[in-house]
Amino acid sequence: MKNIVIKVGGSLLFNKENKINHEFISQFCNIIQEGKNFQQVIIVCGGGSLAREFIKFLRKINTNEALCDIIGIDISRINSKMIMACLKDKAYPKIPKNLEELSLGLQFNKIITMGGIQPGQSTTTVAMEIAEYIEADRLLILTDVQGIFDKDPDKYDNAKLIKRITCDELYALLMKESNSMQAAAGEYRIFDMVSLQIIRRSKMKVYITSGKNLNEFRKFWLENKEINGTLISN
């Protein structure tokens, strides 16, 4: 019985028309409630396309990036409330806004849902910081891609899924694809420099797989089987 953090990408919570993805949320929550392999479960939600729509508008009216970050955090917390509501009495009935509030929630032996914590920090980094804080055995990232590829799968048909990768190899790959590791408010990146540093120092195992089809998540959560995705470790 160990601790785990699950990061749910905001792209999974809404469809292309920014309507709530009822099917994903209900299936995800049903699977979560069936599993009993972990002592403490924390679910961190991203802001997704809805947050980006708000941020896009704010930039049009020349609002500063700090406010864009704050709006993104607010949306991610609303998204986490959807998961909390779906889990009903299995969930801690409050969204912690910082580690102190999280510490209180941990006393109740409930599933905890969270969004962002502070401006300038991605929800992936939040998930990793929380995983380190509760000494989680592993972190699972559910997103809209199967894992980490050797090149952009949206641009290259011959892109290959990387099954296992170290922090140093991942850093080199990301720097090859982009000259900047720092994302702007609302910009979607699976990893940034801070998240990589947390993986390296905490020595946690990070799994990435697609949440578009929850069969892989079901295998991971209920059957403790190897999944089709990427494992990052030292």
C-alpha cells in the first residue's frame, strides 16, 4: 500500500468544442473507485482548452501574464471539482490550494483532487511537487498522447514511442525540440525544467500514457500490469 499521484491532462476533460467530456470523467472515476492498491491517492487536473480560451481573451486585451496564470489556476481547480463531485463521498470535499491545506486533507484518508498552486508553475510540476511531498512511489500522467516520442508524432509519421527514458535523455530530447524549457501561461507542455529537476532529485518513477482510451489506465490501476506508454526514471 503506497501513495500515488495522478495528473489528468485538461485536454481529456473537454472535447474540441470545449464541452465537458462526460464519458471520460465517469469512466475514470469508476476505475479509481474500484482500485485498492494505493493508500493515498491525489489527482491533479490541468486547465486544458477551456483555460487557454480565457487566457487567449486576456491577452487580446493586453492583460499581464501573471493574471493569465491565475485564471489558468482557477480553471484547473474548477476541473478538479468536477472529479471531486464524481467521486462523491470517496473524495475529500475541498480543493487544497497549497501544501499546508493538502497536509490537512491527508488526515482524512480520502482521495484528494487539486489544480494549480501558484503562478508560473505548470500543473505537471504541481503533480510532481505533491508526489515528492507525500513520498509517492510513482506518478502517472494521463494525457492525449501515448507517451514520449523521439519526434513530434503530429508532424512525423515515423515518430517512435520511447518506452523508457532517463531524466538526462529527456532533457536532451526536449532541448532538441525547443530552445526554451519555460512555457507561457496556458501553454501545454508535458514537462518543463522545474518538473525535470523534481524527477531527478526525488528519484520517483513517472509513467506517461494516453487517457483517450482508458484500457491502459485500467490495466495499470486494477491489474498492476505494464502499460503501453513511457517510463521516466533515473
